[in-house]
Amino acid sequence: MLNCVPLAITSFLKVPHQRLTRIYNQDIALSTHSARESGRELRPKNPLRAVFMGTPHFAVPALDTLASNPAVDVVAVYTPPDRRRGRGRVMEPSPVKARAQELEIPIHQPPSFRSPDVVDELSELNPEIIVVVAYGRLLPAEVLDIPRFGCLNLHPSLLPRHRGPSPVPGAILSGDDTTGVTLMLLDEGMDSGPIIAQRTRSIGPVDDAESLTTELFRDGAALLEATLRDWVSGNVEARPQDDEQATFTSKMERADGLADWGRSAEFLWRQQRAYTPWPGLHTAWQGKELKLLEVAPLPDGDAEPGVVVRADGGQLAAGTGEGRLEIRRLQLEGRRPADAAEFVRGYPDFPGARLG
């Protein structure tokens, strides 16, 4: 996702040494990498100088992990400039900035790293490591030479699967049973840097992109905590990704959430979960947008694609290209969300309607 632009591998990766394998918990994939001769121990008396870069709320656990480590000194937090949000268009800080203020960590908010002055300012902080979590800003090649122990990134997929800006929606939409989070060293490609460690997580039937992303980044914070000491000391290696196994995601657009009733009920169910909270699964009825907030595939039966029917158990459902899709919660444009029974009380002609 757009939490970073991977940077070129620094020269310390050119010096191979004994390969070690470590399991940080039972569901972590193994990692190997060519560690540095210049590794050092993490000690509170000589803390590691770190810079954290991040933006949304799910990046906060990783910041807390670094800030709570007595052997790490977070010398600065980088986050984008404040933005106008809400109906009142009030300037609001990012969640990472708000947390950094609570932690009393110096904050930098450059719009980009295109300016040499911005890069120089970062260099003057003398960070030994940079941790990037959903930062949303491009990092130029000049930044890679700054930290002694590289720029590390948490990516919410099991790389090389689901590179790009939408890995969590990509995993759900693809019907993956398992996903995870990857701690990687940034290089110049798109999420193509060497893998330091991974942690897996099953995708449950109630998981959507919002909830799963939050959980994956909590896992990522724990993985960072479990791995950092060995990474800095040179006792863990990073393995290159297999580019031939890579899959790619694209930036989400509103049209991605449009229901195609010719698809299967199973696919539409995954689509609704993959695109929660945005753009959601939506269709049209009576010239208005209709959001399908909670749906589920029914085990049997069929109906004409896009036509609303009553299922055998009384559920509200729509026909699809394969099976029927139960509609549990929905919201008509200009109205508040409602469960199916409440919606039909307000719109008794909805059963039998054609959607789309």
C-alpha cells in the first residue's frame, strides 16, 4: 500500500555472513538477510536513534512500540501536513501526529522530500533507523543513505503476494484464507525489498478491510518489537522476494464498489467486505444510490440477477449470476442505514425490484 516507496538497498547488504533462522511466533514466516558488519546491541544507555514515519490510526501501535522501548530514542516523527476534514472543513492532524504530541516527540510535516532542505533536515537528525508505516509520501533515493540500519516498512500482506496500495482489499477480494504482515527493508521497487520477517493471520468470514487492516498492523507492531533487536545486532537476515510469485493491487476507485449482478453471490460478498469502509458495495434503485452495508451468500436457491426476492427463510435477497445474495443492512441515498426488515417496512415495494 502507499505506506512507503521502497528504497535502494544500502551497501551493508553486500557483506554476507552466517545465515540464521528465527521464529518469532508460531505463525511467522522465516526471514534471512545479509546482515551488516556494523551491527550493535540495543541498550538503554546507548539507545538507537529512530525516526518514525506514518499517518493513519493503524500506524499508531508501531509508533507506541518504538516509543515504549527503553533502548530506542524516537528523535522525530514525520507525518503529512494537517488536512481539512469533515463538514466544517476544520484543520485536523493525522492520528500519528496526535499521538506524537501526546508522547512529546518532535514532529516534522514536509509536503514531500523533493526539497534538498527537507532531506538535509532529516539527515541532521542522524537517525540510525527509519520505520515507515502507512506514511503516504514518496521517499526519494537520497533518504536511503541516511539511516545506518536502513528504512524498514510494515506492509499488510505476505509479500510478494499483494504488492501495491491495496493489499488488504486484494486479499479479501481474491478469496485468500490467510494473509499477514511483512517487515521488509525498503528498496527502489514497489514493495519489492528484502523480507526481514512475516507474521500470518487467518481471514475470517466477518473480516472486512477496515477491521483486518487494524489487526494486521497490530500484528506488525508486535513483529517489529520481536525483530528489531536481532535486526540491529545483525543476527537476522533478510531474504530477497521471488518476483515471479508477485501479485499486484491498484489504487481503489469508487467504481470498484459497483455491484455487477452477473457475478456470483460469493464474489459480491467478498467485494462488500473488501471495500469496507470505502467505496463499499453499492448499486442503484429508483435513480438513487443504494449502499449494501451487510450481505452474505445464501447456500442454495437462485433468482434473476439483480432482482430482489424473499428467500425461503424470509430473508431479503438479490439474484446473482450464481446463487442469491442475502441483504441484511442497506442504506438508500439521503436516508439512514437500516436492517432489511426495517427497510421493507418503509419501502414495501422493494421485494421484486430490479437493482442496478
